Amino acid sequence: MEREVAWKKYDEAASAEVEALAADYIDFISDNKTERECAAAAIAAAEDAGYDSLADCIAAGTPVGPGSKLWACAQGKAVILVHVGAAPISEGMNILGAHIDSPRLDIKQNPLYEANDFALLDTHYYGGIKNYQWTALPLALHGVVATTDGEVIEVNIGDDEADPVFCVTDLLPHLGSQQMDKKGAKVVEGEDLDVLVGNRPLLSTADSSDSKEAESTETPKDPVKAHVLALLADKYGISEEDFLSAELEAVPAGRARDLGFDRSMVIGYGQDDRVCAYTSLVAQLALGDDVPARTAVCVLVDKEEIGSVGASGMASMFFENTIAEIMALAGESSPLRLRRALTRSRMLSSDVSAGFDPAYASVFEAKNSAYLGRGLVFNKYTGSRGKSGSNDASAEYVALVRRIMDDAHVSFQTAELGRVDAGGGGTIAYIPAKYGMDVIDSGVPVLSMHSPWEVTSKADIYEARRGYEAFLRAEG
């Protein structure tokens, strides 16, 4: 049952739509490299599309009914968009759920130190990475610093062409014989992923009477570190103590780009899972002012890469509480109605799948793999070994999803996550499934997943966006 390449069906108009969507997508992932940035961008787009703050509606006691559009946010890192449908919410919702966090290097709370005339930031990697891929790579710093006086300062250094960048250094091959004998997981240790941020010392007035950077008549104990702190104080007004309440992420610097002579692909950071988050968001907003048959929901959550934990992860009560608040405003306030709504809902767990890579064909099973350019991917189950840790969608639900995609002429394919016993992984799917709702994993195939620069096909991005909208609009 080999699936056709989606590119073959596009006429001139469809090809133009593919390119336009890809251009907007490239802007989105280039401009939004953290969960906070993605959440803020989603809220801004939702408000432009007529969505109202749920918190404001609760405060004002605003009634909710068919056609109402609401957004809610958890800690600035997770967002839920709800477009109330014609049927009561208790009859179930059509839900798209994606995550907006990606593997990266998090700056530790006490990070800045000087060693041998270098200033460095100590890091703790986030999510599943191959450590060695993060060396000798231009990095940017994104995030926030919260001060004790209540100010939250946004930091974004390295993605503007005028900005400096940062890096984790690597060992030259001339001296790397012992390093190269190590296993891949040990070539670069996690504690060695320190980010190089400076080399120039802060000069005292005794060193240079004309220096504008001089702050004292004595050279500091760690002059390079002191220089970095002076620059941070000058630009952001922050001190070393403020690192204690900062959330700073080192991410690959630079924009996503077209890939290939034919420009058929996109290479960029964070496509797991922002390619699904972006297409889910666009599909939700594409409903416009139409009133869907069933309430349409787009969930963009944090912390999936580390187990969906915390107040902004899918395992929190954020989703359930948000739906309960909206149902109360809609006159459906009761614990039983909430339970019925969740059980009768259906969801696409919008997360990426491993694209077949001929360079590593031995870990894939060709008949049951996802291929770039063949459309939206459905994974009936993921997990590892004997499907451990997986949601496994029912045959009846898979058939329903097939019908929705076929009726909308969406190119799609089915896949597993590599060969049996080759490895495995999971998504947020098992968490909403605990309510009894139907859930299946659905997303875009990716090459080089979890690397600093991942690869997707523009055709798959386009088909995902079309498939997600068709799912949100589905009635039966």
C-alpha cells in the first residue's frame, strides 16, 4: 500500500499555496525558538482572529455560546484555543494537541564563571539530544530574567544579524584520538556543554584611563566574567544574582531555510514539534467566523520533551480546568457534563514522526515508515519494544480518521516509529486518552529529529494544515 507522493497532485494554484504556507512557517519557527515565544505568537494571532481572553470573560461573567472564540494561557508557556461549536460541548470536541517545547541547552541558575581567560555559561541540556551535535555551532540566547522587583526582562541575543553569537567549543581532531575512541554518548559529556560567552577582560582605570567600561581602579578577580556582567547590566539592567530567577535557553542561531535545489524542504531548529503546532494553529484560525458542528480546540503545551510534566505540560490540569471554565460560561457547569465532554471528544495528538532516511535504512521497516513528501502521517501506536508507553488507537477511530482525510482529499500515510526493538518514543497521546476519548498520533515526518537543524517537506506541512482543518470541521 505505497502512498503517492503528494507533489504530483498539485496544480499551479496549489503549488503557490504550498510555497506561501512554507514561507509563513519559516518565519514562525525563525522568530519563535522557545515555548514562551511560541505561546505569545499564538495568542497574538488568535486575538487578531477575534479570540477573547478566557480570564477576561470569567472576570466579566461573559456568556459563551456557539461561535464564541476564547484563549487561555498557562505560565506564558502553554496555550489553549477554543472555538465553540453548534452542539453542546458535553457532546464532545474535536481537539488538536501539539507541543511547543524543543530540545535545547538550558542555562543553569548559577551559570557564569571564568576559566583561563574565558567567560562561560554552565548548562543543563533539555530533552533528548546527541550532545556532540551541539558543539562548534552558533548559538543564540532566548528567554526571560525575572527580578525581585517584579520586572520580567526579555532576552534575545544572537538572531539579529547585528548580534554576537555564542558556542560550545569542540576538540581539534589533531588532539582528539582518545575522544574518538569513546562511545557516541560519551564523546561530549553533558557537563561539558558550557557556552562560551566572552574573552575580553574588564579594564581598570589603571589599565586604561580612557576606557568607558572602567568601573573601578582595581582589576576584578575574574575580569572577563566581570566584563560580561558589566555588559548585561548596561543592556538589561540585571546582576549576577538575577540568574537565579532566569529562564534562558541556548538555541541554534539563524533562520530556517529552504533546503534542496528544488526548495522542496525546510531545514530549521525546533521543527519537532513546532511544525505540528504551527499547522494546528493555522488550521484552528482558518475556521474564521464559521460555527463548527463540534467545538474545535487547539492545545499547544510545554514540557513534552521531558514527560509532559509541570504546570504547563499536558499532564497538568490546565486543559481540563480550561474546558470546565468554558463549559460553566456556556451554562453546562457540572462535573458529570465535563466528564462526558472529555470522553466523547476525539483528538489528533499532533506530533512529528520519524521520516525514512536511506542513510540509516537499517533502523526502519520500509513498509511501515513515513516518507517525506507523501503527506500527513498517522501513527496508530508509538512506544517501544512491545508498544510500551504507547496509546494505541482503536480500529474504529482509525477508520473515522481515514474517512475524514479521504473526504477532504488529504494525502496521508501510516507509520510506526522504526523497526521493532530498534528504539521507540512517545507523545502526549496517552494523557488525554485517560479520559476515554479517541486519540491518534498525527504529524509531519522529520529527518534528523532532535538535532539542532531538522528537515521537513513543504508538501507534508501543507497536507498537515489541510488535514487538521478537515478534522476540526468534521461532524460525525
